[in-house]
Amino acid sequence: MDQMSLSDRARIGAAAAIVALLQLFPMHAALAAEPLKLAVSMTPLSLPIFIAESEGYFAAEGAAVVLEELVGGHRTLQRLLNGGADLATSSEAVVMFNSFRSGDYAVIATFVTSDDDVKVVARPGSGIAVAQDLRGKRIGTIVGASAHFYLDTLLLLNGVDPKAVQMRNLQPEDMAGALAKGEVDAVSVWEPYGYKALAAVPGAKLLPKSGAYVETFNLIVHKKHRGARDADLVRLLRALERAQQLIATEPAKAQSVLRSRLKLDQSFVEWIWPRFRYRLTLEQSLLKTMEAEARWARQEDHVKAERSPNYLDYIHSGPLRQVRPAAVGIIE
């Protein structure tokens, strides 16, 4: 048998070293190389994500993120649950509704809050001037989302039984058309679709806000990534923190990103700008809101369940604790 050459021995040694490395990092290395697919709702609430992408913050922080744009958090979370996304943006109401069907996701951060995102817009000639006038009327909303919860809250606060209205389940992009055609008397919908309904229907009236609901918009991760991809989630949150800082220090530039991304006019951007508070948090109030919403959903028979889930099971605070420890107020 010929004696093995030095070059052959070197090649075999190098191959053995590579095999040893692969054995040390089998699945984790492959998983970390995969970009995170983020289903993002096309709303002003998602501005920090739009900025993080357009300003290169994701790349600068080493976060490989691919965005998919959808209309509504009810659709983005569904995309995650269907396996089409790793992360999604949605209101806490969508988190609550879906929690009665699935435990496969968790909130890693709230990145904006608003007490005036959802609007009720009434058609001219409908006889609706205040919330009490909604009794007996046809109202379009997105069932199972923040607009649905807001509408019921507004009705109850004004002494109207939600069962005394004719609720129609519509998609956000269909609201203005349904109002213009007289298919509904009013719509309950988030921005920019409230503004679009006002613009599309001359004489439409915006009802006074309830003042009782503070909407949160949240970043949600599939539970299969808890722990396994926390380092990537930390990088992503650092990019969002940079975006939040730009919103605070350079509002004109942030507004420019919003106008461009959602194809909005400046008058709308200026109208809604004071209504949003962009800040990374995980507050105890998020849990309390979801618990209250869950009680409402069960009492009003919107879900069939004897008890509500434990919403601590729907929180993954580790990544945000690494980015902004003081932002985590949830007691775990």
C-alpha cells in the first residue's frame, strides 16, 4: 500500500475538523442563518418597523429580517399561525381572540400605544350624531380585532346593548366603499381607514372617541423561536429601539418614511401624528387589558370557553430585558 502523502493527510485533517464543528453546532447554526419573516400590518402603528428597514437599522444590528406587508393585525397573526411568518404585528385584542384557539405565540414587545387609533365614522343621512344613535343601525367592523372591541366598549359606555346593533363583518379596505354605497350606516375601523372613509364620503361624521380604550400594537413571535432565536430577537429589538429614537428626535424624517411607505398625504400624517406614542415596553397593563378583553369576549359570547388563558404564557420578555431592562414592567 502506498504511503499517504502529507497533502492527503492535511485534507483529511481539515475535513475532520469541519465535521467536528458541524457536530458542535448542528441545527442552531442552520437556523440562525435563516432570515426572520415578519408579517407587518400596513398602518401608521408599524412605523418603527418601516424605519428600521428603510434606514438600514436591521442590517446594522445584524438582524436578517424579511417583511411581508398585510392589511390588519388579524391577517398578520394568522399568517404566523399558518406557518408563513416567524413574527407578526398586531393589537392586543387580536392576541386575546386567538389565544382561545392557539398557544403557539408570544408577545416580545409593545412598540406603540394609542387611545385614538380606532374611529367610528357615520354616513351622512344616517341619523347618527353621537354613540347613542348607533342603536338599531348597521355597523361595519372587523370582528375579532381591536375595532370590534372598541365598538362594543363605546356602545356599552353609552348605554347601548351591542346586541341592539346590526354588526357587519367587513375588511378594513372595504369600509369606505360600504359606507359610500349605503350598505352600512357607520364603520368602526383603525387608521388610515377611518381617515379614508371620511375622505371618501362627503359629509361623513367622526363620532367622539370613548376615551376608555388604549390600544397596544405588539411584536409577536412564534413559540418555536423562544430561546432558540433570542439572539436574533435582541438584534431586531435593538434596531426598533434606534427607529424609536429617530421618531422622537427627527419627526420630519419619520413622517417622510410614513408618507412614502403607506402612500399617505401630509395632512393625514399631521392629523394622526399626536395620536401615537412610539416606545418599546412590556407593561403590566398589557396583561390587565387582555384579561379584561377576554372576560368581555366570554360574557358577550364572542368565544366559547369556561375560563380565560393565563396571559403570562403569551409573554416572552427575555429579549427586551436585554435591550431595555427598565422597559419591562410585567411581573413574572
